[in-house]
Amino acid sequence: MPPIQQPLCQKARDRPVLGPPADERRILPRWRYNRAIVAIDLRSDTVTRPTAAMRAAMAAAPVGDDQYGEDPTVNALQDRVASLLGKEAAIFLPSGTMANQVALRTLTRPGDDVLVSRESHAVWHEMGGSAANAGVQFTEIGARGAFDAADVLAARKPRGHVIYPPTTLVEIENTHNRSGGIVVPQDACERVCAVAREHGLASFLDGARLWNAAVASGIGLADLAAPFDLVAVALSKGLGAPGGSLLAGSRATIDLAVRYRRMFGGAMRQAGIYAAAGVHALDHHMARLADDHANARRFAERLAKSPRIALDLATVQTNIVVFGLRDGAPDGAAVVAAARAQGVLLFAFGPRTVRAVTHLDVTRAQCESAAETIAGIVEAA
């Protein structure tokens, strides 16, 4: 008789608690993994916690059934974001990844080709969802997070070709995460979208951190969004909400996105409690993004002085710092582990690449202290 399969619930109980691998837990005391004790968390701007005022706004939010379009707080948030981005309508979704996935399903058909920047979020950080959900393939173009109209024309695959998949969408990520939070030049966005329209391609802006792009560039949100058919923005990154993203576009496009949100399991009921955090963030956390940018710059300037760190300060335009580790420095995993042991949390992008992100839960002094810690780790090796 074959062995009895262990119940899934029993397997789950037997798994170790969330945390570092067992070998790391043997090296570092358990308290190192208690986030309430870790002083400086620079892994992402998604690690922020709702402020007391944001929690109060969530608790007081009027709600209804969003499935029926009856949640007043969700409706207010959607109308506000649509207005901010200069679009006819917007739809609230649980997460940025779902917003991107719904956008792809709305603007493409299975088997289509999508032009994206190199190392884009859609390719690197969405678990292959674009192939599984929308059935599309990606063609990466350009360099350092940006591309221009000439790149689109060189890579575009025509409809009706005997063997090529048709290119039907061009997607730009602004700011660009893996390129260090750079702001994609607006004139390049305008040229790309113009040539896309000329050749019958739709355009999508993954603007999860578009708020940062607007603050850094001084260009209004509606102007940044204007060239694109569909725009995504996130509330859980620089703005500090616990979650939520929106898509904004024409009324017809958003009506279609509503269907795919439901299909992907993203439709919610009394979501006003969640949406209220976004409303509060737009009211109170937009202007202070400049502080995050300034803190990232100070942090980067200290790291750039180290001969063992490769960092182009020209890429430090918003709240993200991506730096490389030169020969003689520890690898990314070792730097992350050593920093964690000293109360600084970072994210390894690769064997010799590390990312740090500033946000509303870290101060200028903490960012300066973290930079000294990291430089000390790298230079002591």
C-alpha cells in the first residue's frame, strides 16, 4: 500500500515560520528578524505602515458594495485619480501587479508581442503572470530603463506576418525600478506614444511610482499620463498606503478592465476601508516625496565615495538607489546579511547588485547612518 499522503494543513503547520533560511538563523540571533526591533528598513517603499491619521481615516470611511458601484469612498478615489491623470475614468484594484496584469489583458490578445524597457517590472517581478494571464510575450528594448521611437520601429513586428507574433502594445515604466528609480524623459514618452498610434499600437504607462516622477521632474501628473491610452498608479509605494492601485483611461477601456478585474479575482465589496488609505495618502503624503528623494541622494553620495561600490549618481533621481559591488567587495547576499545583523535591511537585486529605497518611515539621520553601515561592511571585507 502506498504511504498515506500527509494533509496539506499538517504540512503547513510543520513548515518553519517566515524568516531567513535555517543556516542564516543559526548565524544571527532571532531578534534580528523582528521588524519591530530592526531600525532602518530600506528594502522597499512598500514596507511603510499606516500612520495613526491614515488608520483613523480608514476606520471612519463610508462604505458600500463596490461590486455594485456603491462604495462612496472607492468612487471618490477613482474619480479623483482619473482627474489627477486627466483621464475619463479609473478603476481601483488590490495591487500593482494586478493592475499591470489587467492592463495587459485589456489591451492585448493571447499571442501578442509587447515592447517593454529592459529589466521592466512586468518581465522581472510579476512571477511570469503576463504569460499565464494575458498570454503575451515581451520584447525588451532600449537601455537603462528607457527607449525611444526608433527602438519601437526597429523592434515592432507587423500584424499579418506569416511567422511573427504581432506587436500590439508598448509599455513604459516610470519611474524605472531596476534602473535606480530614473525618471523616463517625457519627450521620449511622447515620441514613443506618437509612433505607437501611427502604427496601431496601444500604449500603457506602468506608473506605480508616477507620483515620484512628477515631484522629481516638476511635470504635472496629467501631463505625464497624457500620451498613454492606459495608466497605472500605486498607492502602496511612496504614498505609504497599505495597498491598492488604480488604472485610468478612457471610459470604454476602463469598462473592459472591470471585466478582467473580476476575472482575475480582484473585485472587492466594502473596499472603502482600503480606498480611504489612498485618499488620505493623496491628501497628506504627496508633497513630502521630495524628502525621500533628498534622503536617497544623501545616502547615495556617501556610498559613491567607497572605492568598492559602483554607483552612478546620475541615476539617483527619486527614492531608489541601486548600486553594484566591485571586485574585492562581498557579494550582494553577504552585504545584505551583514547589514541585517547591524539593523539595516536591504534587497539584493543580483549577485553583485543591491537596492535601497527611502520612504516616509525612515529619516534623514537613519539614511545617513545606514549608508555609513553599508560602506563600513563593504570596506572591511
